[in-house]
Amino acid sequence: MERVARRAKAVSLADGEPLFQQGDKATRFYLVVKGHMKLFRLAPDGNEKVIELVDAGHTFAEALMFLEQPRFPVGAVALGDTELISVDAGDFAAILRDSVDLCLALLGDMSFRLRSLIREIDDLSLHSATCRVAAFILARAPEHRDDFELDIPKHVIASRTSVKPETFSRIIKSLKSKNILEIRGSKVRLLDRQALEDAADVCGLPVEAT
Amino acid sequence: MERVARRAKAVSLADGEPLFQQGDKATRFYLVVKGHMKLFRLAPDGNEKVIELVDAGHTFAEALMFLEQPRFPVGAVALGDTELISVDAGDFAAILRDSVDLCLALLGDMSFRLRSLIREIDDLSLHSATCRVAAFILARAPEHRDDFELDIPKHVIASRTSVKPETFSRIIKSLKSKNILEIRGSKVRLLDRQALEDAADVCGLPVEAT
DNA sequence: TATATCAATTGACATGAGTCAAAGCGCTTT
DNA sequence: AAAGCGCTTTGACTCATGTCAATTGATATA
């Protein structure tokens, strides 16, 4: 464990700075200390889809080290100034050999991610854009406060929820017009949390309005 | 290892018979010996999306046993008469404690699945229906033979590729009209593998025809 | 041979979300 | 304060896919 710590490196990235690209060889994984990382896939036509937004305190790319010839299936860039700790996969794998408990913990973590991805697929194929956006905002909202900040640019949220920025804007407008929430700049205020929750899972069927 | 084998159970399912439902408690996992299993998510409106088709020789649901309170995130029914081996998660977990190698193997397996799911999300959000269908057929085609059978009903393939049966039918029709493939009943013949591969990744942009 | 059943196909039509293009707004820079 | 530059919003229009409904086909049951 000390070996890992000793050989771990700190990395600082400025806003928008890339850490690695889709297809690069993966020999290290990362822990976000401060800021956010954006993990995304690129389509041949240049379109991009944000797969995950990793906040401080979370790791990413550690699942790759068990593959034959590990390559990043996504690209990664910093959102805002970001600090990371980078760990060598080989060092870490050596530790895993000595600790079944750590293995199990990792297994648990990966199970969790697997389930999240299944939910995402469910969302994409079974739910409307409005629904996904509503669910995303809800997931970002603090438990017991209706005012909070979206510390992430809207076009990134749009990509994360798989809608175009224009569509995202229209969905927000529609939620506003139903007095479900308010958004000014990056400040969000939930006016009717319940209605938002309904929109998030009833979904398809647009809520009756006016 | 013998303990697991001794306590494993054989299960036989008739075509269409369910093994478990989405939300059921997960205490066992499964290996398909013969036939196929369909894993799917249900939307509140009754719509279903096939998440995975598990063929003989593969396991499923083993990733769940590492979660706190494991519940199946999908439902499972047999496609065609199917035989399974059912293993108790607790028994298996006990073995894992004794074998780091087995842990690592599982980790590898889960990494692989994680990557597949990311590909799926990529497909859903960045590629057209035609593209997904083309890719699916290609993935099912044997390496060096252009004639083969789809041993799975078309509406299931449709759901797997996230299109409606009607749309699936139209996509096939269009591929036929371009002399890329032929489908009669469950028999497929690839006429132009290259063109199909192109359709699978160029994707969005429909191939110029006649 | 009829008949019920379920899957697959086809046509006509509806619609959610994307595209394109033009403002508008909020920054920082000069 | 003016100018410049991204991001966001708006409007008008298009298009891929879904929906609904009817028909055909294929297989099993009587």
C-alpha cells in the first residue's frame, strides 16, 4: 500500500485540459481530488456523448486494468481546474494479489457501476428526453435544499443526458412554465420537487399544463 | 469448489418461462448450459427493452452478489427450451475468499461487461437504428460463413437493438433492397459483408443507393 | 381441412427531437 | 464603455422513428 502511495503522482489540469483520449493505452487509473472530470465517447462525425461526470472523491478507469490490452474506452477532460491522483495499475494489481478484501471491495464497486450503466441504458431506450433531464437534475439536487448550483455548463449536462443543447434549453423552459423549477445562470431552485419526480419517472407522458 | 458443485442445482425452463423478475432478491446466479436467456428491463408503461441475450456457456447475474441488498435489475425469461445451472451466491463468495486468482478472473469478466455496456450506451446515443441493427447482425454472423440462422425471434432482436418491430422490418427491407443481405424466415445470407460493416459504423448517413 | 394464434410485414400518419440560423446574454479584454 | 467571444436561447423547419391499423404468413390445435 505504501508502495502505491509512494509511486502515485499528483496531476493538475486546467479547465478543458485533456487527461487522455479514447483509445489510449491505459496503464494508470485516477482519483479526483478537486474539480470534475468529464468522460465521453466520440462518434465518427465528431459528435460527443458524455458517459460520466466524475466528482471529487471518486475514482475512474480502475476497471480497465483487468483487461488483456487495456485501452481507455472513453476520453477524459477536466471541467474547471481539477486535481487528480494518478495510480499505476501494475502497482495496484500487486496489492490486490495480497488482499482478498480489497478485491472484494473492488468487485462491489464494479457491481455498482454495472448497475448504474444498466439504468442508463434503460433511461436511454425507455424514457423520453424530458424524463432524463428531470432525473439528472433531481440526482444533482441536495436532499433537503431546493436552492443549489449546477457547477457544470449546460451543454455538458445536455450531452450527459443525451439531448442537444437546444432541446435541453426547451425542456427547461417547459419545466419553468409549469412552475416546477427556476434556473438563472447556474442557480437552480426547485419549486415543486414532487412534480419533478413525477416527470422523471412517469416520463413519456408530458404532464398536463395550463 | 466441490461444495459449490454439490450445492448447485440444475434448472430446466420451457420457452417463455420466467426465471426471475426485475426487483426480485438475488441470492443465486446462473450458467446457461443449453438454449438462451433473455434479460430485459420493463418500463412503467409495459414496454420492454432487452438488455442482453445470454447464450449457452455464459453466466449471468453473478455481478450482483457484491451489492448490499442484491436485487435483480432485470427480469429473465427463457428463449426456447433452456437448461441452467444455478449457484448459490453465498457458497461462491466463500470460495472467492480463498482464491485471489478467482477474484481476479471475476474482476476481468466484469471489466469486460462494463466495457460492453459503455459500447451499448455509445450505440444508443451516437448511432442510428440502421446502424445498430447492422452491427447486431454482424456480431451474430459466423466469421467465415455468409449463411447462418438467427435462432432468436425478430421482435426480440428488435428490442435488443432498441427499435420497434415495424422499424426493424423496414430496416431489413432496406438492406435487402441494397443487395446487402437476404433474410427468409430465420435464415440469413450476407450478400455484401463489407457494405454491412460500413452500414454498421458509418451509420448515420444512409448508404447511397440506386 | 378449418381455425385460432402469434409473428412479421406494410401503409398512412403523428411526433419528439435534431438541424440550421439568428439573436440575446454574460463574460473578459482592451 | 465598447468590442469580442462563448454559451444559451429562440424560431422555423426537417426527419427518423414511433404509433395505429390492417394484412399476410406461419405454426399449432381442433
